[in-house]
Amino acid sequence: MAERYSSFTPGGTGWLLQRLTAAFLVVVLAFHFFQLHFVNHAADVTFMGTQARMENIGYFLAMVLFLIAGTFHGVNGVYNALVNQGLTGTPKKVVLGVLIIASVALIAQGIWVALAMSGMIY
């Protein structure tokens, strides 16, 4: 029988955060989908409506946390998949650095847009 290998340490912080973000994403994605496909149909979603939703602090925080959790979950998954495929040494460090920089840039840009959409900055 083939041996199971995972770059995640069972019970480790990365393993736990991957599972917690997955659970959070399922809940927030369901909320997001419900809001933008049942409450507000896709054809009715407008810039002004988005601004109105983002002015609600609960919605704003949910979307910012959605961004952070989604970014972490996706990037952590990609990184660990690459490690599981045998990425080691300097290429592993380079990939980690690039993914961290890309994640920080994505989160910073997303928060900037969320703040602008909420009217907190201009």
C-alpha cells in the first residue's frame, strides 16, 4: 500500500488554519452567494448597491475576513501542494517568498478597495 505523505504536520498550526479557513470560507461563501444571487440578483448588483452594502460594518468585516481567509487558504494550499510534489531547497524559499509578497499585495489592494467602497477613504 502506498505511503501517505503530507507537508502538513497533523495537529500543527498550518494544518489547523487550513481547516479553520475552509470552514469559515464555506459559511461566508454561502452568505455571499445568497446575498448576491438571491437577495440581489446578479443583474441588479450595481456600484451604488455595493457601496451601500459595504457601509454596513458587519458586511464590511465579513468581506475583509473573506478576503484574508480566502487568500491564506488558497496560497497555503498551493504552497503545500508544491512541497508535496517535492519542492525543496532554494526554489522552495523563493516560491514561499513570492507567494507571501503576492498575498500581502492582494490583501492590501483588497482592503484598500473595501475601504474605498465603504466610504472610509476617498
